Amino acid sequence: MVIKGKTEVGGAAVRGSEIRGELAAPPRVRAALRMAISPGRDAAFSSQKSALSESPRTKKFPLTEEELFYMNCRAAYLTVFKSSLENIISKEQLYLALQHAGRNPSQKTINKYWTPQTAKLNFDDFCIILRKEKPTSKSELLKSFKQLDVNDDGSILHTDLYKLLTKRGEKMSREEVNAIISLADVNADGKFDYIKFCKLYMTTIEQCLKTTVEKLEVDSQLKRQQFGSHTEGSPERDPSPVPKPSPRIIRKTDQETFSNKGKTSPWISVDTALYILKENESQANLQLMCFTELRNREVFGWTGELGPGIYWLIPSTTGCRLKKEIKPITEEAQLVYRDETGELSLTKEFRSTLLDIFEVIDLDGNGLLSLEEYNFFELRTSGEKCDEDAWAVCRDNFDTKKNELTRQGFMDLNLMEANDREGDPRDLWVTLHSMGYNKALELTEACPFIIDIYADKCKPRIKAVHMEACSGQLEKAICKSVLNKGDARVMDGYENIIVHTYKRDTWITSVIENKSDNKVIIHINNELSKNCVNNRGLNIFAVEVASKSTMVCQHVMPLNERQEWIYHCVYSLVS
């Protein structure tokens, strides 16, 4: 038997010093200015403010940060598309959707997410992008404009603005610049008042976002898609008796088969699964072979026989307990400081965090980073690529051993990035947030794991691979596993809609199969469940299922494994 991975790992160019030249308008300035004249905007730049009232749901049941985020994502998406099942199929659509979500993407930002290999992006991809691309604050925008303000008087001469926008960096057309200069509220006496512009820009961003949310509230059917609205009447209760408690004790036979290994970790409550798929002829044709059904504390496993071939090992967690911190982080941890000589240094806390990250990306555990491992890290944090030539430059400038980057070399690489930005830590924070760290340098949105493989009569070859977010391989694997192992029940009155439920000792997964020729909207009510938490974050929500398709409805697990937990779910079709 041979188990091997793929060398399909992309990567990123090693971060190096920027080549600095003549003054040019920063990308965020150009994006903001383009936004002011974009024909796709719902609101033009004016001093008029819209008085949009809050929805009854918001007044009666204040939204959590996570609920508000997804509501805004959905509102922006449905302003551009008729359904969240539709895909973004062009740069223009992505740009427009991001605008409606209150972002001001530059062309560089668009190109980062829409590469020559990108064919489409779905709603989940859109949400991921919005998490990474935070809205530009007024202070950030003002700081960028001040770089162009040579007289430091809050304005820029029209002639200077024209030269900067049409000759430097991401060039704007003559028509675009003329449209900006024609904005009466921010232009007078041959000068562009960027302080007024920033104020109007932030007002318009807020107006646009409110408008998209209001559109979602107006349509009652779309309102039901808004991840559950507690102001609406709940579906009729299922007359079936209260279910028995879900199992939560590992079977003895499983414990005997799967030996106890490892020590207790702080992630013991995070459920994990590993899906094993066999590659047949191409990467697009993957066959689900099995998945880890055994559990012993924080260790999840599978034992069995696999024939010769190439297998994909796809790890997953339901995400039920990987939630954002409720308490806000008021102070941002310091990453760099200047010593007595004025030289930049990494703080003790940041160095400790970088060492933890190093351990995570050191896939073979040899204390060094190979090009493949470094690229695996870069894929997650920047999405760019480091080729052999760039890696050679890295070897020449940072501490390496046997053509691999040492811990000290990794530290120096991040210090160089801080020096490139003259101490500005924003790029460093992009890396930290991508790896799951919050502003207090706490790992709250990620869970490190290790895959151990034991094989008889052969030595498997393992390599990390990069999976495109829109490939849907994990979703397909979960659906297939639930259809193969779970219980199927036809929804009352709808023979073409089947709910598949797979119960495990530690969590329950449900999949909805729609055999009809039309898309359906299913309303889910978990209010009768006790001591349960699901990955949706709400007890009442709705999902869209495309025709002739299956989709993961929800994952559910006990909030407290030491107490009895009861799973009870009512499904109903939204008319």
C-alpha cells in the first residue's frame, strides 16, 4: 500500500523590502475615490443622510456580533444576486458585492482573491473575504491622504491630485479624476478638501450598508433566510414525544480497537474528523473511503485496510465551539518596539506567538521549515507564491540549515517585515489573524492538530496540499458520509425532501437532500433541544437547498459533555 499526497502546494514570495519611488496615492485612497464615482453604488456622495429605522427584530432581540456579521454579508450578497446559491463569476461582481458590504477594494485587493485560476466564488468564500478585508476607518483614510498633502492644510491642489491619480501606481482614467473633481461638496478654489471627503465617504458607507440591510428586511421571504428571526411565528411543534438523551459514552469495543495515546490538551472539547478519499484518475474525482469514527479523549482515529493508490486526508471540525470571543479586546498587544539604539525588535509576547506558529507549520516536526512548509504557511496568510529563486534569496539573508529555515530565521523574516513598514504592525497582524490569533495574541479561531499515520508493510509518503475554498470537497465528503451511515427520514408531505441524520457519541450531523427540480428553503427549529450547541449559532434559522443536490444542514454537539444532552429538531418547508 502506498499513501502519498500531492505536490500541489502553492506559496508566496518571500517578503522583502519595498522599492520606494516617487509619491503615489496609496491603494486605499484610490479605492475610496473610485468608490465615490462608481456607477454601481446605491447612494451617491451627498450630505443627505437617510433615516432608516431599526428592524423590530433588532430592537427586541439585539444581534450578536456574529449574527450581525452574517446578516450584513447576506444583505450585501442578495443586493447583487437573487439567491445566496448563485456564484460570483467575475471580478466586477466581486467588486460590486464588496462595495455593498461597505468595503472599498483596490484592484490589488480584487486580484488577490480573483486570480487567473479562479472560475467562481460562492457565498461562503465571500464571507471569508469579508472577514479578512476589514472596512477602512476614517483615521486610516485620513492618514493615507495626508501623505499627499504637501502643505499640511487639509487639501490637495487639483493639479497635484490629477498628476498623482493618473501617473502613479494604480492609474485612474481622466474621466474618473474629472468626476472626483466635479464633486461640489469637497472641491473649491482649485483644491480637494479630503477631510470633508472622508466624512462624506464614511457617511455613504454607512448609508449603503443600511440600505442593503433594509432591502433584506422588506421582503418577508428573504427575512426567513436571515439565519432565523425570533419575531416570526415558530413552526408547529412536532407531536412526537421528547427524544431520549443522545449517547455520550464511548463503546468499550471502540476503546479496545483504538488505543489510548497522547496527553490531554486544552482542545479536548473540540471535535475532529478526518475524511479519507481516494483519487481516481483526477483530483476532481475523489471517492470517499472512510472517516474517523473512533474517539478517545482528544484523539480521533480510524483503523482498516486501504489498497494501493493516492489518498486525500481532509481534516475537519464542526466549528460548534470555535466561536469568537464575546468580550471585546480593548487593548492591542504590542508586537514590536524600538530599543535604546532606535533599532526595531520583536516583543517577548510576539516572539512566543511566532514560536507557536512555527511549531504548527513545521509539518514534519524536524525543527526546520522547508520551502513546501513555508509555502503552506504563506497560502494561509497571503495566498502568494514563493518560488525557488525567492527561496534562494531567503537562504542568503536568513539563518537556514540544510536548505531549510530555522526558528531564528523565521523570527528575522518577521522582523524584516516590521522594518519594511517602519514599525507599522498592520501586515504582521494580517498574518496573526490569518493564523487564528486575536488582538490579545490568543489563539481563538483555530485549533492546531497533528495527523499520525501507522501502516504495516509500507511507508506512506505524506505531503501537504492546498485545497481551493470553492472546491467543495469537504462538503461533499461530509454529505456522502452522512448519507452512507445516517438515518433517512422523508419530510412530512414532501417525498422529494429527505433529512439524513448521523448520530455519533460526540456530535450529530444532519444533511438535507433535495430530489425535486426546484430549490427549497427549509426552516430549522432546535428550541426543544437541551444542552446543545450548533455550528449555525442560532436555535432557529433557514437554509436554501438547490435542486437535485445535498447540503450540510447543521452540526450539533453538547454544550457540556459531562451533562445530559437532548437533540430535538423540527424541519418545515418555507412556502
